[in-house]
Amino acid sequence: MDEATGGSVTVQVRDAHVYYRVYEDPVPGLKQIFAEGQMRRRYRTIRAVRGISLDLHESETLGLIGANGAGKTTLLSAMTGLLPLESGSILGRSRPSLLGVSSALRPALSGRRNILIGGLALGLSRAEIESRVDEIIDFSGLREAIDRPMRTYSSGMRARLHFSIATARIPEILLIDEALAVGDEEFRHRSAQRIAEITSAAGSVVLGTHVMPEIEKHCDRVAWMDNGVLKALGDPSEVIAAYLSTVSRTGAS
Amino acid sequence: MKGSDQYLHDLTRPPSATKYLAEAWRRREFAVLVPAQDLRAQNMGTVLGQLWHLVNPILLVGVYFLIFGVVLDTSRGVENFLGFLIIGVVLFHLTQRAVQDAAVCISRNLGLIRSVQFPRILLPVAAVNGQTAAFMPALLLALISVLVTGERPTLRWLALPAVLVAQFVFNLGAALIVARIGALIADLQQLLPHFFRLVFYASGVIFSVEAFISSPGWRRAFAVNPIYDILSCARWCLLGEPVDVWAVVGLMVWAIVLPVVGFWFFLRSEQRLGA
């Protein structure tokens, strides 16, 4: 399934299964416990990722497409180590950085202080963050808003700040989950450059998105996920065409 | 294909306890700087600002002194009741706030947990660090009041840092346990204030246990209460109040056992917290 792209493997996913529990109702209340003898929380097991195998190579940008609920975010979270696997394995050269839907880390604090907090959580030292803070601010294009509380930011501004923090120290493996669709044209151009920097330094990027032109422009290969399994993996234009044809077909029926 | 898979490592398996601790230690700056940011944010937009960290303990002790020193007069058997009360109230509140903060540290940081892979033990540790930092003005206040009320520094004062270190590691252990339970059962947050009110009266914060309980057997039983141990030892250091040897032993046992138990307990469900 994997045609070798030349570079050696940076992340190897083998038959990965990720299940998680969705609780039907939060916690059984006293009424359930006493009236119905319901002690445990009722839950359903969602099999979000069911047997995915793929390799990520050096200098490669892999697109990850699929409908909402196909398991893209779950797969990316598992690759970062945020979700435990039910079975299978995910091996990697280093721990990937995940860039997901952005929430404000500390809404009451300024963007500048959030850079410090985000950077520390990513494992940067205070000195490293301080030496890069100007570069991070410039990259985010938020110089004027940086000392305002983060809760006053628009979602696009939050996403820009997150991207800038997450790539402050160029990661070897970057997983991007729907984060690039936001932001204006200029920021998208800058982030595309940063992605190119990663791949030119023999790193790998996974781009999970719905925005097909982005995928076709940036990606060397595209993986199409459907209902937790890999439907196709390969040449971007072919996979995207196949994906779009099912979308329009179900849309028509 | 050049390069083999030999330098690929498992990204999903939890690391060993020693590796985990090493990683947490490497990122220790997080547990110091993040709570510092949060403390600063706490009083933003107030007139007194950061002064609240000093005004708060003054008001706290003032209220207790008014009720228990003046109105109810529980000062029986205590020479320097104001000093006695301040040490009790300030140290008690340090543990209470550290533990209560740890109970919500996971749920309050879900955004961070879901976007960055980092040792989650840093969150309860940060909670304890933050409360310990916030406690420093109160400690200063306690030392000043003890001096003002006529105590003179003696060699016993040199033992105080050891008592405070023991309290700190005890708080860490308690925070780790409470962080895990609080992440899974949100009701804990509601229960803790009541639990601490009970402990408050069972620890001799506002009265001398020695003066109110005459049976030596019962008095000895208080040594299982870690807060009582902390207060007794600290009051011995600063005021020369008598301390039971069992309280000293009790504090030492708590300070050694609880962090170990807490770390083990926290690590067992680390991956599930906040997921």
C-alpha cells in the first residue's frame, strides 16, 4: 500500500485500534443508583480508529482527509500519545507535535503569557521561549494584540498564536488538525513556508483538513479515512477524486 | 530504504516510573512558572492587586482571633494565643488550599491536556507550588506576629524549615491522590470544604488539644492526624509549646509515606486523566 517515497520512516503506524467510551449520561445520579440500581456509568464504546497502518517518511507531507467523524482527530491524537491504543502499535522517531482546534490556554492572561505557558508545556525552557518570543509574536502577526487577554481574541487569532507557539522550535514531526483553514491569506502563506521548512529538514507533516485545494497543493500523498479505516492512500489527485466522487454520490442520493 | 526502524520508539505506551519522573523533572520550570502566572492573574482587576496575598491572611487571622480569642475565648492553656492561632490558621490553610486546588487542576487544564503531551503530574505539583508561593506573605506575617507578641528567636526556630519541608511533601502526596480522584469524580470539589472543616476542629487549629483533652491516650491518638502533627511541631519551633514525640514521628511517617503512595496512585491512571 505504501509506495516508498525515498526517505526513511519517521512514524510507523501498525494496525492501530483506538476505542473510547462515550458516556450516555454524565454520572449516575442518586436517583439512578437507588431507583434503578445503576451504579456504573452507561457508555458506548466508539471504535474511532479500526486497524490503521501507515508509514510517514522523511521530507513528506501527508494529507489526511475524510468526513467528520471518520477518526482523523482520534488518529492524530493517538500518534501524539494523547490517547492510548486498544491494540496495534505506533512507533516514532520523536514525539509529534499536535496542532489542534485551539482553545485559549489561559483566557484571562495575555497572549504573551500564553506563549510562555504553551512553550513550557511543549517542553521548551524559559530561556528558549524568551529568546524566541519576538519571533513568535512576529510570526503570529499579533504584535498589537499580544498584551491583551487571550479571551478577547477571535478564533482565527487564537489559531495563529497556537501555530506560532507549536512551531517555535521547528518540530521534527508536526500533525495539523484543521488548524490551517483559519487565518487570512497572508498567514496561510507563512504557515505553508514553515511546513516547507520542516519537510526540507527531513521532518514529516500530516495535514488533516477538509479544504481540498490546500491538500492538493501541499501534500505528497493523501490518506483517506472513512469510518475508522483507511479507504485509500496514495497520489493526492487520485485519492481526492475518489473521495469527492463518494461525497457527491451520497449527496445526490 | 536507508535507515532502519531501530531508533523508532513506542509513542503510545506509558513510560516507566523513572523515565516519567525524569521527564517531569526536565520540565520542572512549568510547575513553577505557570502557577506564578496564575497567581498574578488571580487578583487582576482588583484595587489592591497583588497586595491581596498579604491582606487575605491578615483578615483570615483577624476573624479567627475575634471569634475564638475574644468572643469564645478558647485560649485556655496557651501563653501566646495570638501567635498560637496565627501559626495554626496559616499552616492549616496552606494544606487546605493546596489540596483543594489540586482537586480541580486536571479539569481546569483540559485545553492544555488535550493539545500537548506532557507529564500530567506537573499539574498537581504546580497547584502545590502555587499555593506554597501564595503562602509566603502569610508565613512572613506569622513570623512577625510571633516576634511582636514577645517571642525571641531560639535554636528551636532552626527546625522550622524542616517542618515546612515535611508539610510541603505531605501536601504533594495529598495533591496527587486528590488530583486523580477529583479528575474522575467531580463531586470531590464539593466535599472537600466540609472535610477540611472537620479536620480544622480535629487538628487544634484554634485551641490547644493538650488543654482540652486530658486523657494521654486520646491525646496520643491525635498523632495520626497529619495536620495536628504539623501544627504541633511548628508551634514547638516558634512558641516552645510542648510537643508529643508521637506527633514528630507521625509527621515524619506522613511526609515519607504519602508522596510515595500519591505518586503510585496518580501514575496508575495518568493516561486516563482528562482524556
